[in-house]
Amino acid sequence: MGVTVSAEASAQGSRTTTPFDDLADFVAIPRVTALRLAPDGSWLAAAVQTLSADGKKYLTSLWRVDPGGGAPRRLTRSAEGEASPRFLPDGSLLFTSKRPDPGADPASQDGGGVAGLWLLPAGGGEARVIAALPGGVTAAEAASDAGTVVLSSPVLPAAGRGGRDSVPDGDSAADGDSAADGDSAADDVRLRKERGDAGVTAILHESAPVRYWDHDLGPDQVRLFALDPDRLREDDGAKPEAFAGLRDLTPEPGRALDDEAFELTPDGTSVITGWQLWHPAGQSYAELVMIDVATGKRRVLLSAPEYAFSGPRVSPDGRFIVCPRETQTTPERPPDVTLVLLGVNGAGPAGEAGRDLLPGLDRWPAEPAWSPDSRTVYFAADDGGRRPVFRVDVATGEMTRVTGDDGAYTDLNPAPDGRYLYALRSAVDAPPTPVRIDLTPKEAGPDAAGPVALDSPGAPLALPGRLAEVAATADDGQPIRAWLVLPEAASADHPAPLLLWVHGGPMGSWNAWAWRWNPWLMAARGYAVLLPDPALSTGYGQEFIARGYHDWGARPFADIMAVTESVLARPDIDADRAGMMGGSYGGYMANWMAGHTDRFKAIVSHAGLWVLEQMFGTTDHPMFWRPEFGDPLTQPEMYEANSPHRHIEKVRTPMLVIHGNKDYRVPVSEALRLWWDLSRYGVQAKFLYFPDENHWILTPGNVRIWYETVFAFLAEHVLGEEWQRPPLL
């Protein structure tokens, strides 16, 4: 079907230039990453990521977005950036930032680069720092009525240990004094200085886990602190010292609070949080606990070894808690997720699992948000290549779909008057944008009028093509759907080369915008991009996930090839020029496909799993895989059946292997072994290695190099062009 490169370039040349034609323009597009509604509903605080002045990193600033649709206004603009907006009841804005305190003695600021907690007054004026800790502030939450603030910060385990009494799990108590009155502050500062002066970076582990995604865990541990209300009042000129005005609520948490979200009751008397319990063998589950803000006493609300509880949300009337509950993976079944409800004061004893709020929903709910009258919970869930918003009546369990087939929603913010729901909406063909959803009844069905996009940085974007939805039937009769990105020039006269792109997870879905894995950059260069949801994908029910649960390679591979062959038969697709790529689980599938088909001219494997037994023993998260795959010493069958490396002798397709050294989820040892195996079997291959990147490639310069290398590799093998090594490599 050969379309020559020159004809293809000519066909592309007539279209309008977009930000996807030049990588410098693409990395400079502003990106909205979070959204928070003010208590009175008058404005939205948006976190917006932009390129730094030197172009070497991304910074996050806070913007004011008008719910009525007016022009957005930037609120913060420090060189260090600001993030995590949270409101106090009076409308003052809390945020975290590594910016230096302008009123502090410069000699006292060591430039350690840790974030403090800042307050921007509701009535205007300069932001000021209200909490500064040696380990930085990782998160902060405020009580919706009382304005009580609790924050989290990593603290060295020995700090203040002598002044506290240990209490068994499930019944913890603090002494009620501010940490500044004891030894915690002095100890933490002293110990950090002594480690630095001695050149000590070692960490002693006595239980799992030891790493998380891209960073080492320890030696410090995340603790929760209650902030003295005096710190929120008008600045009296005093500058907060380390731990000043903070009360330690969790003196010896171990690794219980790593990556756990927390929320306060509206009256500020209690904080609700997930609490990880780790077993010696490396398995864990998360309880839901309540911690008294005045005393630090901890009470277990929900605890069952077969479940993990996380992300609690307290109703505005303070009576109920809703939170996601995930079943633990077992050899027989994949995980499942629902929302459970419990009373704040009437919770059952430890061991209960809460009332399932969605017993008939065969989808995975996420991001619950309460209506202002505490009668309804809104949530989002993957569904057939979308992520719509639903609502459930707490009393009756009646569930209603709020939005139509129009995208993927996150950051749900119900308005105080109950009329609107504000959220970030994205889609495969639209970046995250703040929207206003009318919740009033409509005769035409859910979201009849459609969400109203609010003016925000970076949107809308002109795209170099169009989006279509396609489907096929797998060999077992299961319908398989996918998105197909088509360049503008694609037609029967000018068929486009195809690039198959498999998503990560594996329990995920192509249903939202992706900055990191962006198909429109490929469309701008003339490729059609196929984005399938095979077995193991979310949004199609538990049985669809279970189809590939013990069959990571063969079952999803068959699904993918069914829809790929269907698309390759289209007249606007060039069946003789097809490439394949994927990252994480998509990288695993790239490696699997390399040993099972010669259909593709080139394969790009980013952060791909290669030797399963090796990977499951070196990843930061072995507890995820072992319950499914079993013990490799006594149950090697699944490892052997699903490991791509066992098919190395069949690999003939040229491969580009990509990996970051700081990737702890899929360790770089997978790429090193893959590269060696490809080399010793004589497979044409290249290895793009990033010494200081992680599972994703995040710095702007490396993002550009990543795409430049992928473009050049695909151009050589799929388009038949001469290899052009990126100049900076």
C-alpha cells in the first residue's frame, strides 16, 4: 500500500500547525493538575503546571478560576512553585511551597528545598508561612467548619522518642503537649544535622517496605501534626521555628501513614485516615482510624485483613464517613473496589468492613465527594472508555449517572447550594479543563446540556487530527473496544501508518488525556494511533478483568491483535507499516508481542517487565504480585507461563528499550537483562537509558529526548527512513 514519505509529508503540510508539531511547544503547554472550590462557591483554586524560566523543570502555581466563566487570574508565581490548595472556612487559602520566607533571617534558611505551609488571606495581601518543619510539609487539611488544620511531615524516628509512651496498635495516645515543648523539635533538627555532618545516608530497615515508586522510604517516617490556631491569625511578626505551634498526633507511626490521605471532621475534633499494617512477610492492609486532635488517641473504625480502606471523606453534617474499600488480591480473584459507609460516632468494632454503598455496581468507584446536604455521594468510575460521574443516595442506595459519554472526570467539587458540580474533565482528545456541571433535573437525561468548560490556562488545544471509536470481537467472542487517533491526512488515498499503543496498569483504561503518553504527537507526524482496552482493563466489569487475571500475556495479546487486525483492514490505514509501543504493563506487552508476532516493523518497550520472577523480587511493591502469582519457589507455573523472556529465541522485530534508573516499580534490572538478551540473540535493538528519571520521564529536556528518539526509531523501521540520531545523544 506504500505511500511515499514525500507524499505523506505533502499531505500533512496543508493542515494548520498545532502545539504538537514542535516538541518545544508541546512541553510548554500549561497543565491544570488540581481543582478546589472555595467554601462560599465564589471561585476555584486551580493548580497549574508550567515550564520554568530556564526550561529545565515544571513548576506548579495557583490560579483563580471563575465559576461563571470569566478569565482566570494567576495568584502565585514564586520560582519554587506552589501546590496542594486547601481552603479555611473564611476563604483563606492554604498551600505548600518550597519558597523561602521573605521575613525570616536569610542565615537561618539553609536552602534545604523542603516545603512549608503557607496562608494567603481571604481579604488579600501577601502570603505568609505558618508551619515549617525540617522534613517539610507533605500535605495539609482543614476542618470545614472549625478551621482546625492538621498537616503531615516526615520526622526521624528517634526524634522525641524519650518523651513519649508507646501504646499498642489501635489505642494510641499522645501526651497533649505541643511537640515544641518536648524533645521532638530539637532531636529532629539535631539528628538531621548530625547525619549530614557525618556524611551518613544509610537507612536501617526492619520490615517492608523500603522504596516507593522513585524514592527511598526512611529513615524518617510520616507523622500527623495539629496546628496551633494562633498560627492562623494575623501575623504578629514572630516567625515559626521548626515544630512551633504543632502537636504530634502520631509519635511512632512506623510506615503506617505512607501515601495515606486524611480528612478532618467538620468540627475539627478528629482526623480520619488510612493506617497501613505491615506483616513480616511483606503483605499489608490498611485500616481506617480516627485520631482525636486534642489527645492523639487513636481508635480503629474499620479493620478487616481482606480489605484495604483509604481516602476517607466526612459528610458536611459530620455524621458519616465514606471511603473506597479494595479487596485484597488472592490467587482465585482479582481485586475489586466499592464505596463503604459508616457512622462517625456509631461505627462498629474493629473487624467490620462498613456498609457497601454500591452493591450492584460492577465498576470501580473513586474520588467520592459529598453533596452539601449530606444526602448524596458523587463519585467517578471508569466505564467503557470514559470516566463519568455518578451519584448515589445514601439512604436508599439509588444510583444515577450524572454525565454522559463525554470524557473522564476528577477533582469533584459540589457547590454549596447543590446546583452545580465543578470538576476537571479530560478526554483522549482534550486536556484536563475545569468544568461546571448543572445538577438540576433535565428531561433529556444525564448531562443533557453538557458540562460548561471554564476558561483556564492551556485549553482548548488545536489537535492535528481526529478521534474515532472502534471495536472488534476477540477469539472467545468478547467485544473489545479502542480509541483510534487519526491524522488529518489519513484517507483511502493517503493511508496512515499505524502505531499500536498499549496502556499500563495493567488495570487501567485509555479514557483520559495523557501528557506523558500523548498520541497526538504521533498524529502530528502522520501516524494513526490505536489505543485498545484489552482484558485486565477497567471499565468493563470484574469478569473482563478476570479474563486475563492468570493469563497476563496470551489473553490480552489475543484481544489486542483482534482489534489491531480489524483496524489494519481499514482503507485509511497502511497495513504494511505498523509499529507497536507501550510503557509499564504496556512495556510488558511490548516484550510479550516481540516473542509472539512479527506483525510489527518496530517495537518500543518503555519500563517493561521482562523476567517476572526477577522483577517480582526486586520491585518496590512485591506485595501486589505475589498473592496473584504465588511463591516462585513453590508455585513457578504462572511466572513461567507469563514471563516474556522465555520467548527470546523468537524475537525478530527491531526493539527500542527505554528505562529510567530511578524506576523502583519496574526496576532497571529488567531493561538491563532485556538489553543483554537481545544483544546475545542478535536482535537489532537500541537502549535509551535515563540515569536520573523514574517510571515516567518527567523533566522537559528528557521528555523531548524520549520523543525524539522514539520518532527517529519508528521513522527508520516503520517509514523506511534513514536513522537520524538525536543531536543531544
